[in-house]
Amino acid sequence: MESKNNFNLNKQEMNVIQKFPRTFWIANTIELFERWAWYGFFMLFANYLTSSSDLGGLEFSQTQKGTLMGVGTGILYFLPVVTGAIADRYGYKKVLILAFFIYASAFLLLPQFTSFVGVFLMYLYLALGAALFKPIISATVAKTTTEETSSIGFGIFYMMVNIGAFFGPMVTLLFGSDSHLIFYVSAAIISVNFVLLFFFKEPKRIENPEDKDKSIGQVLGVIFKNMATIFKDVKFIAFLLIVAGFWTMYNQLFFTLPVFVLQWVDTSSLYDFFQINLPFISDHYSNGAGQIDPEFITNFDALYIIIFQIVVSSIVMKMKPLQSMAVGFLVCTIGMSLTLVSQNVLFVLIAILIFAIGEMAGSPKITEYIGRIAPADKKALYMGYSFIPVFIGNVLAGILSGSVYQSLSDKVEITRRFVMEKGLHVDDSLSTKAYFENVAHQLNLTPQELTNKLWDTYHPSSMWMVLFAIGLLATVMLFIYDRAINKSATSK
């Protein structure tokens, strides 16, 4: 009976997949390479900003990192409110060409700056390119799927996102010895999309004849008028704010977890395993000191999604989007909180798996839900609004991974606090790596022994409670929202 059910399910999936038009697949391939280029640098970005200078990092504080990544990435996700409507007005392909040009040039220019202001400004320029791109592909997927195919369609879309997200860091980490090469590799990858655009067929756009002769200023005026209209929809705004709580917790995968793994988690057992069974991994994805690269660890999230996304999408395809989201939010919250609890790398990998399962169940449903309720002539506009909670979530995530993390969990800050409390004398001009090694030497400890001592004394894992509270609140509020929507629909 079980095998028969599985056969029927697979047959149903194949029937759905055959209904997707060519434009759907081209858009998903473009998305794959864009995410490959983006995550190729972004997964490494937090440690690039904060790591010791003798490891190729910029030695920014966690607060500076949080501000730069939070505000910069937040603006990236706010701009689609405008860029989505511009794409609807002027055509998807034209805007995509501009987006990829900005992307490529920004990747080439960003590593030339080392000051906080310089890096911040170049990151904002990069964010502009991403903002031009984002609502277009989401809208194309929405336009090329139906109510029958949308769940599998957005599941495939999300799987392609994660194929790119997985291969991006795996490729750029091979060039980790030179931090500049990370950005240059991303520039090369994004340039592949210029070729793919030759095969991209413009989705049919429903144009208002009155809009044809409008200037860009008039178009923007209409955009902000539409914003005012949408903000009058209290239920929709409530949904966006609830989802913002989820994204605040979710973004710690990129803002906090790579830093936490680098600073606190002992990955030597995983290194030893690969050294014996798959030496290519230990030779190319380690820091040369018997530890696996933290981005390799966090990248397991994308690997899990590549393997399991279609299965999870098939399970939740018959669930209502809000119900699937609520389950996903809760599981995500548990998983992300657990990643910060232990120094054991295997425990962290299991926690990332739990997080990924929740992500697969909940995150694609957010886009699907908004895609379903969007008017046919304003798909890109409404997809632009789907990024509003991501904007808020990134800004709040920046605060959490910045000043909050620096206060509760930052190894650099904790080490300096420890030095003051013990009355040790260490040269403040040393790189952060040399500073830590000097403290360990004064105490006749190895760096790992000092790390363990600081872990036991200052409890940096307490950060998990903050993330759990935020994720749980978002889950409870989404459950209440779902009940309120169902009650409202029943009363009508």
C-alpha cells in the first residue's frame, strides 16, 4: 500500500511538472546562477567583515557588521516595492540587463574598499542590482504557474535557489586564501545570465494604455499611491509584520551562525572524518589548523534543501499556505535556536537539518500565498511587497547579530572582557587572532582550551534564547492570524 501511494504521488508530480512552460524553466535557471553568485560571497561576508586581518578579514566589530549587513540587505529587500512596479511598466528583460550589469561591476569594485563607509556604499550599490532583479523572477514564476501547479512550481523555484546557494560558497571557498577572488568569482558567475537572457521570453504583461506616455516620475507617483492603498489593508500589513519576525530569526543563518561556528564550535572531528574518508574536503575546505571552514558547515542548509525540497513540497502541497507557514516557522525556530547551543559540530549539523525542514515547509509558502492573492496585472508589484517583511527582518537581524551578539556571544569582546577581569596585559594593536593566541600563551593554554574556558565562564550560547523568543512569537501570531482570516471568511 505504501509503495502504491508513493507511485501515485510521483505520477501526480510528473503530471504537474510537464505543465510548466519553457519560460518557467529559463527563469529558474537564471535564478540559480544569480543565487550562486550572491551566496558565493554572502555566506562568507560576515566572517570577511569581522575576521582577523591576518586571515584576510577587515576586523570590523560585530556591531559594524550587523549595521552593514542589516541595513544594506534590508534596503535590498525594500527597493523591490519600487523596482517591481518599474519592471511591470518597462519590461522584465530590460530591467534584468541593468540588474546584471550593476551586479557584475559591484562584485569587481567591492573588494577594493576596506573602510566601513567605503564597503557600506559599495554594498548598497550591489543591493540596487539585486533589488532590480528580485521581483522579476518571482513574478515570472507566479505568471507561469496556476493554482494547481503553484505549490510544486514554487518548490522547484526554491530548490533552484538552494542549488545556487549551495554551489556558490562551495566554489568561492576554494579561493578563500585570497578574499578578493571570492568577489571576482561571483562576478563571473552572474555574467552567465547575460547569455541566458537571449532565451528569456518576456511574460505577457497587462498594460494600461493610459500608462504608456507617463514619465518615470509619474510612474513612481502611481507606485506610492498604490503603497498607500495597500497599507490600508490591515490584514495584509499584519501578515507582513508577522512574517518579518520569521525573517529576523531566519537571517541569523547568514549573519550570526558562520561567526558563531568560527568562534566557538570545534569542527576538528568533522575534519578528521574527511581527512580519512574524503581528503579533498579537508584539504580545500579547512583553515589549515585542523578545523573545517564555518561556511562549509552552514552550507549544509542548502544541501539539505536540494535533497529534500521536492519531498517536503509534496507533503505540504495540499496544506493551506498559512498552516504550512506556521508549522515551518515553529520548526525553523527550534532548529536555529539549537545551532547556538553546543560546541559539538555534529549537534550543529543536526540542528541545521531541523532548521532546513522548517524552512522548506514555510518559506516557499510565503511567496506562493502572496502570488495567489495578487491581481493579474500587478504580480511584480505584489511580489515587491512580499519583500517588505524581509526588509524589516534584515534590519532587526542586523541588530541581533550586531550589538546583541557582541554583548552576549562575541568571542573578541568576551576575550577582552576576560583580559580586563584577570588583569592581563596584551597589546591592543595585535590582530584579533594574534591577540587571542597571546592570551592563551600567557595562561599556558592552547587556543581551543581557552575557547572552552571562555565558553564555560561567559555562556555565549545564551543567544539562543533571544532567537527562540522571536521565532515563537512569530509562530503564535501567525496561528492567530490564520484563525482570524478563517473566522472572517466564515462570517461572510
